Amino acid sequence: MLAVRYQYDRATMARSDFQTPPGTRDLTEPTSSRVRRLVALFAEEAERAGFGQIVPPMFEDVGVFVRLGESSDVVAKELYSFTDKGGRDLALRPEFTASVCRSFAQTRPLLPWKTWYSGPSFRYDKPQKGRYRQFDQVGAEVIGSDDPDLDTELIALAWRFFAKVGLRDVALSVNSLGDFADRPAYLDALGAYLRSNADALSEQSRATMATNPLRVLDSKRPQDAAVIAEAPILLDFLSESAAVAFERVTAGLKALGVPFQVAPRLVRGLDYYTRTTFEFAASGLDAAQNAVGGGGRYDGLVEALGGPPEPGIGFALGVDRTLLACDAEASFPAERRPIDVWVVSTTAGTEGIELVEALRNDGIRADRAYGGRSMKAQMKVADRSGASIALIMGEDEAAAGTVAVRMLRDGGGQEPIDRSRVLEKVRSLLP
Ligand code: HAM
């Protein structure tokens, strides 16, 4: 252990003013329990729709993520990759979809495989509000069916979730990126168009144009807007079967009453997408970070990860951004649930800890102060705790085998109760 420690720079070791690394935060109450409730709501929705949970490792062989597309920012610039002590090249996951496909290829579960997940992802992104280096996602994936009704169902699942958390100002954009076979003709047309308008594009987009012209459509730089608005669209290049599938998806969304707009220039930040792609934008957030979720089909990814040529579709929602969007709409408020019972004990014996234990064993939320403080000091803490009931034991109560039950709110009174009846009494007082 010591040998390992001495590999570090002594100046760093001597510091004691550590902060969270840029782009990361401590989630504490009430945000931490808000996140937990949000995930629980998502789990409930997903499981109601037949999805089972997957908890993949947070790091994988770096090759798993390289399949997301070497020209995408997520892989080219933002991957947290490292070599472990065994010489393996690994990376922290920037998203879950690749891990789900790797897991499918590795374990070959029954088809269709419907799985949901939640947890942190890591991207070396430029930190700002709504953009973090460690952020939480919830998501769902289905491998093994190319039925377009599944696309509709998945979009509807995400939509239902946003409705459940009370978000109203969310706009759904859908597009079809066609099959890989539809791409070359489109990329030729797009490339020619971009080259002929290169002078009007930003320097970054001129650079992107050469490696991945599709990604130019994703530029949020104002200078590029006019050129992008007139660019050829993939929907005009779809094969017959991709066009029919997309029709079926939009008809399904209409039938389910899920409002959407077709966004023919919607391309996503990862390279694996085929056919249906979609994104949810919250109008309460800044435009650069207003995507609260997105997803689509990835009909070649499982095969690229060594599995059979099974199609897949899924989505991921950003938990941090969803909560920011909730804040902007004053929905899904943080819940402050104070403790119910505060135990105040000044006896020399173990009555205090025994009572707290008995209450908790009985399913009652109970807490106490530590350090043998005076009755007055403990009562002050009890008042501040937000508990509705204080159970008080001084030497008198200990000698008489009683506990004084005091109502802490609404000027409530105090009455002595026999120790054997305390739990029953507390239960009768709690809502
Ligand atoms: P994504 O669009 O890269 O898609 O991420 C999904 C969501 O994660 C975004 O809409 C956003 O809310 C959130 N997110 C992404 N990056 C950050 C960040 N740096 N800070 C905070 N939130 C962020 C995927 O990850 C795909 N795996 C979705 C998918 C699943 N496609 C098919 N299946």
C-alpha cells in the first residue's frame, strides 16, 4: 500500500483542501433522495412494460465504446480511458447502450431482450450547468426486434415518464436516419452541398465536414444555421422499407396521442443510429443543454460487438437535466421528510438506545442526540429536528418505568406513558 502511495507527488499528498473534480458534484439531501425517487418512478414504468434491470460494470474494454463511432466527440474527445494494473485498456462508460449490446453478445438471452438501467456515465465534457463529467442516466433498450411499433412504444414509455414527473414543456423530435445502405447516396449529396457552401460555415464545421458531414447538421453554432436549414435531408433518401417503417412509427405516435414534430435534420451525437431517432428537449433549459433524453435504433451495433445481427432500439434520459427541467417548471419538488420521533434521554443507563432501537424495529422513523447532553440541549435539538413527537426519559421516568410523550407541534401537551405501551401510543399518534 505504502509503495503505491509514494508513486504520488508529495505536494499533492500534503494537500488537504480537496474539492470534487471539475464536472462532478456531491449529491446530498434533498437532491439525492429526489434522484432516488426519479429512478424508482422510471423503474416502475419500465417494469410495467416488461423490462428487467441490467447493472453492467461502469468500465469496459475500451474497444466496446470505440464501436460508438471513432469520429464522435464522445469517443474521440470525451472518453475516460485508462490502463489498469494488468495492462488492460479500459474506459469508464460514456453511456449504457454499448454495454447492453456487449452483454447481449456475451450472454445471448432470449429474444426480444428488454432491459432498463440507471446509473452514472462519464464524459470528459466542458462542465457547465446541465453538462457534467459524471451524470446519471436512466434508459431502456430492446434487442431482437425490428418491429416499428416497438419504436413507438419506447418513445411512449419515455413520454409517460416525463408526464409522471410532471414535466409539460418537453418537445419530442423524431427523424429517420435510414439504413446504412441509404447513407452513401445521401452523404454524397450532403457532402457536395456542404462543400459548395463551405465559405459560409464555421471553421469547426468545415473541419467536421471532411470527417463526418452528418455531424455538421448537429452544430448549434449560429453561423452554421442558414446553411444547415437548406441542407438535403435523409428522409428524401430512405429506402422503401425504411420509409414505410417511419410512417408506421409516426402513425403510432399519433394514435397514442404523443405530440411530436418530424425534425429531418436531427442527427444524434453517436454514430450507431439507423432508422428511427428521437430527442426530447425541455424548453425551460438553455438551448445548448436542453436535451433531456434521446435515443433510436442501432441495427448494426450488436453485430459490431461480436453478437448475431440482431436489431436494437433504446433511449437514455439525463437524470440531472430532467431535474433541472423540473426545477424550471416547479414540478417534482424535493420532499423533506423529517424524522417522526425524537428520543431524549438523560439517564445513565441504556434506556435511550433501547428505545430508539425498539422504535426503528417497529418501522418508526426515530433518532436521538449523542454525547450525553443536558435535557435542555436535547430538547432544543428535538425541536429543530422537525419530529412531531419527543419521547423523554429522565431519571424520574427511568425510576417509574415510564416515558414522557410530548407533542412537539401545535403547542401539544405531554403525558407519561408506561414503557410497555410506548410503541402502541406512538403508532396511534402518527398519521
Ligand atoms: P445521449 O443523447 O448521448 O444518448 O445521452 C442521453 C441523455 O443523457 C442526454 O439527452 C442528456 O440528457 C444526458 N447527458 C448526456 N451527456 C450529458 C452530460 N455531459 N451531462 C449531463 N447530462 C448528459 C445516449 O447516451 C444513448 N446511449 C441513448 C440511447 C440509448 N440510444 C439508444 N439507446
